[in-house]
Amino acid sequence: QLQLVESGGGLVQPGGSLRLSCAASGFDSGYYAIGWFRQAPGKEREGVSCSSRRGEVTNYSDSVKGRFTISRDNAKNTAYLQMNSLKPEDTGVYYCAATLTTARGVCVMTWTYDLWGQGTQVTVSS
């Protein structure tokens, strides 16, 4: 069974940090681009970051650039999202997603991602 499971969410004060993990099972994530997305209450889901198959290329939305870092360890079938300098507007449910791709050195947040995790809540509040 192909599955993605996120973890690491929680409540953090503004300016704080969290590290989200996305564990893949049932498939070799090295053949997949990975994306992180989030959905705030009352808003549409938005792309936050993505990583190419081997992690050599990463992209970020303007709202998180310079604060968030995506990484992956294909040997562990796990991707990460390090989130620093968190702001209240970063609050939402964070999802990781994967899409099978033959492209190397490319990731696009607007691709159609086939596999999705269940999400993990991130709340930034004092």
C-alpha cells in the first residue's frame, strides 16, 4: 500500500521553529518529486515547497522563501520541511505529496501530485 505519513506539527510561538517529516512506505520515493502544501482555515490549499527526485533542486513559495527548507533522505524514504521564523500566517494543515516523475533535477508545485498524506496541524500563536 502506497502511503505518506506526516508528523512533527504542533503549537509554536511566533518566531519559533518546527520540523515536519513525511515518511513514505510501499514505494521508492527516489522516483518521486515531493511537495509540501498547506491549507489555512477558509483558504485554498497552496504549495509551499517541492524537491526534485534526488533533492538537487528545490523551490519555495515567496511567502516562505528564506525561512523554510525542504530536504529528503531517500535512503530513509523520508522528506522533511524545516520551518524557522514562523509567523501566525503560517498556521494551517500541512500536507506532503508525491508525484512519480522521470524528470531529474526538476520540481514544480503545480504538478498533479498523486499521493497525499493525511496532514499535520501547525499552529503559530502566542
